[in-house]
Amino acid sequence: MSVFRTTSGSLNGLLSSAQSSLGAQKALMQIVSQNVANANTPGWTRERVGLYAMGVPGLAVQAGRVEAFRSSAIERSLLGAGQGLGYHQGQVSVLEIAESGINDLDGHGVSAALSGFFTALTELQGAPSDLVERQNVISKAQDLALSIRTAATALEEARGVAEQEAATGITQINDALSQIAQLNHEIATRQSSEAGVADLVGQRDVLLGELASQIGVETISQDDGTVTVTLPNGTALVSGSEAAHVALTGGGADALGVSVTAPGGSTTVVKGGVGGRLGGIMTARDEKLAGAMKALDDMASSLVGKMNAVHAGGVGLDGSTGLPFFEPDANAKGAAGRIAVSATLVSDPKKLAAAKDPNALPGDPDNLAGWIALGDDATAVGGTKSFASAWDAVVSGIARPLSEARAGAEVQEGRRVHFQAARDGISGVDIQEEMVSLTQAQRAFEAATKVVQTVDDLYDQIMRMV
């Protein structure tokens, strides 16, 4: 009986070891199968279950914790590249609209209208009493005023589109925050029951990437598996299973901003520097477009003021004097959107003050010289620019930042691709590697099964000997 007990105990230990090995290899095969099934799932991080020797080394193993192959440094870098890419893309989307509205490379627009207007003045100088030439000057002036108003409208429309895009972005941001908070709750719940969370973490990583492309964020991993999300200034967006609500502030004539309302009801207002696509939109709208609009208003205001001053000092064919050429506009802000040729001149070209001396009518063209000189005056606008160079400054105020934003987007896209490749190298699924692991696990599972069968046969033989 002593030999039986000793033999039975040894077989029980061997059977227990085999059962442990079966469980460990089964767990490994399940993990490998999950990896293979999710090889193309965005955000999926490959996992591996650790196997540890038990009892006599080489005879049995047991499964350890499931571990994910992740690099927090690469994940942060990937988020940063996404934020930078979104920021530049946000600027591009707005500035491209403005550029198409003020681009006059096709021979139309403000540049051509300026040239046409001053050419018409020069032509009138040779025939100051010719009503056809006078009408031509007024027509060219109307073309110029219209082109300036059209440019102003284009800039304002681009600002309006920017505001609409910002509002759409806010909706997407709130949706992402809500989903991240929900995933935080599910991850924390699963971890407390030691269930796998790789699928949930992958979903959350995708959402964090989408969020970062919309607005600049910082993330802090917590011990319970959740992630805290904040703005760069520290304002909390997600904490545990609770999400803040983000709203757009400003709009119209005012600069855009965001307000963040915490679950408890307290609100923080952030005026700028939010990053991501939303930050790029705000920069394009409230800095680049606003700057171009001011430059255009300054140009239009100077054009009105300078031209009116010269015209008021001249004399029309009918002896009229002191009349403005453009509709008076004392306010520089918004001048580009209101500039128009005086209705009095449009209805009666004789009142165009080409003469300087009322006694030299109708052939006196001397007042036109002052107008024509303004076309070449390098100090006509703000004491530093001609009308042509002032318009060039408006165009470059859009074209230059647009070019820089496009270049920046290209750089950030390169960084994103680089960090994504680095992430894939660590966290991505290699099908060949997984198949090797699966084959090894299957062979080990078969070996453990044979041990169980052998122990069962030995038990039968022992029972027949009793």
C-alpha cells in the first residue's frame, strides 16, 4: 500500500502539472488568436501571456499576467504629431478659402483694377474735356471699388467658414471626450476583475488620436488603467469616467475661444493656444485673416482719403469744386467693405475735377497730375507703402502663412508616419511571429495532453494490479 500511495501521489502531481500546462498553452493560443484577428484593427496593441516554470523545471508551466507591448513615449509622440498636423491642416482649410477669394493672378482683381484706374487717369490727362474718357475713369474707379469690396467679402466669408468649422470641431471634441470617459469606466471595471482590456485600450487610443488632432491635449495614465486628459494649460477634459463639456466662445467680430465646464459646474474660459485643428482655425481666423482684413481696410481708407483730398481741390467741367471722388468714409475699420465711387460723379462725369484752374476750363488737366502721382507714391498707405505694395501685403498676409502651414502639415505628417511605424514595430502584430507562437503553443498543448493520457493509462494499470 505504501508503494501505491507513493505512486498515486507522483501521478497526481504529474497530472496537476499537465493540467496547468494545458491551461497555460490554451491561454497563450487565445492571446495569439486575438492578436491575429485584430492585426488590422486601428489602435490594437499586441499582447503576450508570460509562461513560468512550476514544479520541476521543464516539466510544467503556468500562465502569468497578460502584458501589452506598448511604449508610452512613442504614444505621446504620436499624439503630439497628430496635434501638430491638425493645427496646420486647420490653418490650411481656412486660408485656402481666403486665398481663392483674393487671388488675382488671372489678371482680374485689385491689382489689375489699380493699374486700370491709374492708366485711365493718364489717358484723361491728354483729353480732360472728353466725356468718354471721363466716363472711363469713373468706370475704372468703380471696378477698383468693386474689386476691393469683393476682396473684403472673401476675407469675411473665410472668417465665417472658420467659425462654422470651429463649431463642428467642438461637437466632435465633446463626442470624443464622452466616449473616452465611458471607456475609462469600462477599463477600470474590467481590470478590477482581471479581465483583458486590450480591445478597450485600443479603442481609447484611437479616440485620443482623433481628439488630439482636433485640440491640443495632455494625457496622464492612472494606476486603475484610466487616463486623465487635460488641455496644455492643465484644464481637465476627462477625469476617470467623467468628461467636461467644451463650448465655443466669441465669434462674429470677436475672437474665438473655448469654455470648459467641469462635471461639477465650474467653467474655465480659454482664449487661445488650444492647439490641434481648432487652434489652427482660430489662428487663421483671428490672426492671419484679421491681419489681412486690417491691411485691406488701411489701404481702402488711404485710397479714399488721398483721392478725395486731391479731387476736392480741383474743378469739374461745370465749375463744381470741393466734391469727394469716393463716398466719404471717416472710419478706417470696414472701409474696404464700403468703398464706392461718389454717386454724384457717377450720375454726372462733368463733375470729375480734372482741372486746377477754373479759368483754364475746359482744357486744364493739372489736377490729374496729383492723382497720377499717388499711384507711384511709396508713402500713400501708412507712410510706408504704395497702393500696389499695400495690396501685395494683403495677398502675402494670406499666401505666406498658407505656404508655411502647408509645409508644416507636410513635416508633421512625416513625423506622424515615423512614429506610427515605430509604434507598429513595438505594438503591431507580426502574423509570421504569431503563427510561430501559435504552433509552439499547439505542440506544447498536444504534449501536455499526451501526459494526461499517459497518466490515465498508468492509473488503469495500477487499478488492475490492486
